[in-house]
Amino acid sequence: MVFRLKQLRKERNISQLKLAIDLDMNQNSISRYENLEREADYETLIRFADYFKVSLDYLLGRTDNK
């Protein structure tokens, strides 16, 4: 599974902590999502996509069109 969370975060120079604070999440959860140790539910995926202003398909690596 391709999950572009880490890539998007790094492209925008956002730390895991900042992302966690902005989305009212735990930094450890962000790390686990990025390392594919934990799968995000639909609500969380939508929050990530909205935050980075990308489609869910892009976030999940189904397309290269943001």
C-alpha cells in the first residue's frame, strides 16, 4: 500500500508534532500511520486529505493527480 502522508508532510516542511496538533491527534499515531503500523479509518483519511488539499486517491497512491 502506498500512503503518501509522510511525503506530503515533508514536502510542506511540517513536523509530525505540528500535524498532530493541527489535527488534534497524537504524534505517535501520525508516526504509526506513516510507517504503515496502523491503518487510518475513513474519517482520519478524509482529515488528512482535507488538511493537505489532495484527493483520497492521491493520498492512497491510486493516482498521481492531486
